[in-house]
Amino acid sequence: KGTTIVSRYPVDMHTHAVTGIAGKKGFSNLQIEMAMMNSQVGFGAKVLEIIARHGISYEHTPTSIDIISIIAETQYFENTRNQVIMEIDETFHPDRIFLEDGIALIAIVGEGISMNVGIAAKVIQCFADAKVNIRMIDAGCSELNIIVGVLDEDYEKAIKALYDRLYEYF
């Protein structure tokens, strides 16, 4: 119930702004903080090279001026955790580096998201009302989806809150 499979996206993207909500638990956030990292050409590529050398497939890489996060399934860090942290620390000497387990990612998806003012605000408010702390949020430039990171323990509550709050946009 509530799922419609169509050959074309609905014409009225204002009515059907959100086409889906999906998520998964069991991620870790490798966060590297370093002043002026944005001025170092190739910084992100070098971090991803280290991740790749350790056989880690990453899910998402939210960034800011002085922070890059690598979100990957926790299973990839089970045998490589200390080696990855040490190699990044020795290569870049960041101000801070840590690895946090127990992260769930949730994607709110739809081409109409970018055409409807306030959907991101509704997502944030829905989590606040449900008492779910947002650990990470990223909409990207295209705004085809909003990806939110929450604690694994809040995953089901967050998904339910989204469906309850965003039903008018489906």
C-alpha cells in the first residue's frame, strides 16, 4: 500500500515531490577535520585512495570546508579500523580524526524536492518533533534527494516520522 510503479514521473511534481524514502543501518562515519584542507589540491582524492587500498567501498562523502566524512558500512572497518586511521593521520596530520559506528542513512528521494519550498525544513522539523538527532544531512546541488544520517537506534522512529509527516508529498 502506498507504492505506485509508473513508466513516467508524475507530471505534477508539486503534488508528488517525494517518490520514495529508503534507508539502511550499519554504517560508520570516518571523519577527518583539518583547517585549510580545502586549499590542498587533491586532498579528497588522496583520502579516497587510502580508503580504496584497504578495500573499503564507501557509501557517501559529505564534506565542508574543513571536514570530510567517509560513510561506509561498518563491516569494512572491522579489520582495517586502526590501519586506516593511522595511515590518514601519518599522511595528513589532521587536527582531529575519529571513526563513529552505529549510523543509519535515510534518503528522501524525488525530482520534485527541488521545486517545492520547505521540504528540507519539514524533514528537519519532523526529526525534531520525533526527538531524533540528525548526525549528518546532505542535499547536494541537484536536490534530487536529501540524505540524513541518524543513530541506528533511531532508524525506525525516523522512518515512521518521515512517512507520517511527508505523506502529502507522495
